[in-house]
Amino acid sequence: MPRRSRRTLWLVAAGAGLLAIVVALVVAVGAAQRWFHSAVAQAPGIGTVILAPTESKAQQALADATLDADSAAAAEHLAAQPTAYWLTPEQDPPGAVGVTIAALLAQARTENVSLAIVVYGLPGRDCGSHSAGGLEFDAYRAWVAEIDAALETAPDLQKIVILEPDSLALAAECGNLDDRVAQLRDAVETLTGPGTWIYLDGGHSGWHSAEEMASLIDAVGVSDSIRGFATNVSNYQSTHDEFEYAHAVSAHLGGLHAVVDTSRNGAATAGAQWCNPAGQRVGELGGTYGDEVVDTNLWIKPPGESDGPCNGGPAAGIWWPEGAATLVAD
């Protein structure tokens, strides 16, 4: 065979081999990308289990030697339940919040569960009512950026972010809708990242109409960046009513998803009362229910923490032993 022909065959063979290697690499990279995507992109749903944080106030209450038997048993029970952790600048200030999240992520990884956090620190929080506080906007942006930086260290973990409960539903009463929309839009843009599922404030079924609530959510203009909205946070409406409400709100928002807080709606007799109503009970544990709109239910408001200084309770967010004991009573 002439030398040129042999050389041509060698080049063809070498080219074919190189092509095979390239194809194999492309397939491998594609497989890796699909694996990575599936590892970080699973949405919350039925069966989702979130962390029961060791930093919870229920856990802290266990160290109180003055608790009576019922209150101690209630704190022990509630400390063990999967519940969202509330990040506030008062408890986890700028410069420290990242450390808190790192600890929570480490626990979630060890226990092979998801992490649910509530970001609760925007300017003018709660219109100066029982949960008044928050940060000035520049400090808030830096605080949220610190939260995001910590969350992004764990792209493979499912992180559920409930962003600023009551921020939209209270906006008309506070008279600051334009400010709230801008603040929330900025926070969403910052927090969007791998494995992070963001839910905006969705009020609840006993507050705004579905159309009104959908309009408030739509005003933020981030429907392509969030998973959906959260309803019944820190409230007591029935699961049935909240699922119907979530569907109605979603219908105005192109099928946006939702989560429902069932931490304290086991009795669902509070009606319009929202501040430590008497006779309430814990609801179904998270991950129990879900459908094509409601990803699942979760315990978002930690049972046992007061709604505010009303009906015998201490200041908002403070552990209330008597209230905790009532919530878990038979």
C-alpha cells in the first residue's frame, strides 16, 4: 500500500478515535449536568422532611428547670418536630447570620433532610406592631446577601426559603406597597440560586381575596424566579380552606405553586383571631399533603412561640410554656 494511503487511513482512524472521545466526553458531561440538576432542582413535595433545628427556642426551653411537667413535655415534643427556622436581624444579625446558616446546613446534611428558613427582617416589619423591627434597606440588602452566600455553599441540599411573611398582605395597611415590592424583588434576585426554592408571602384564606393576593404577588414581578407563595404562616386557618385558597390565588398567577403552614391549625377555630387565640392545637406534620398546586404543607411558625403580648402571651417570638402545653394537649 502506498505511504500516502497508509497515512490517510491512520489519520482517519485517529480522527475517528478523537471523535469517539469527544462524544464520550459530551455524553459524560451531559450525564453529569443531568445528575447535578436533579441533585439541586428537586422541588418540595409530599414526603419532604425539613430539619428540626437544635437552635430552636423549643430546644432552648428544655434547659429551663422551672418548667412544670406539662410544659417540659410540650417543649420536648415540639423540639423534635421538623420546623422552619426564623432568621431575624435581632437574633441573627449581619455578620453572624452566615454562621447560623452554616450550622443549620451542617445539621441538615448530617440528618439527610431539607432546610426550611424564614427570612424576616425587612424595613418597617409588621407595620410597627407586635413583631416590629427589621433593618434599614442597605443593611437589609447586605444581610440577605450574607444569607445567600451561606446557602450557596450547599447547592446539593434542598433549601426552602419563606420570604418575609405578611410583607405583601400587610402592605396596603402599612401604606408602603411600592417599597415592599422593590425590597422583595431585590431579595428574590439575591437569594435565587441552586437548590433554593423561594416562596413569597401569600396571606391566608381569611384575609385578602384570592384576586387581591394574586395582584400583590404579581406586583413583585418575580414569578419566573420563585417557586411560589406561602399561606397561613403564623395563622390558624384550616388546611382545607388554605388548599382551596392556594388554588384560587394560583389560578390568577399562571399556576404558581404554594406551601401551606399547618403548624397550629389542628383546631382551626380561631376565625379572624390571630394573636394567641385560645384553644388551638398543632396541625399535621409537614410533608403530609400536597397536589398539583400546593407542593406540600410545612410547619413554618414554630409552635410554642408567642404571637405577641395578647391573651396571656409574652412578646412576639418569645417561648411561651403555657401556650406550648395547650398546643400539644390531647
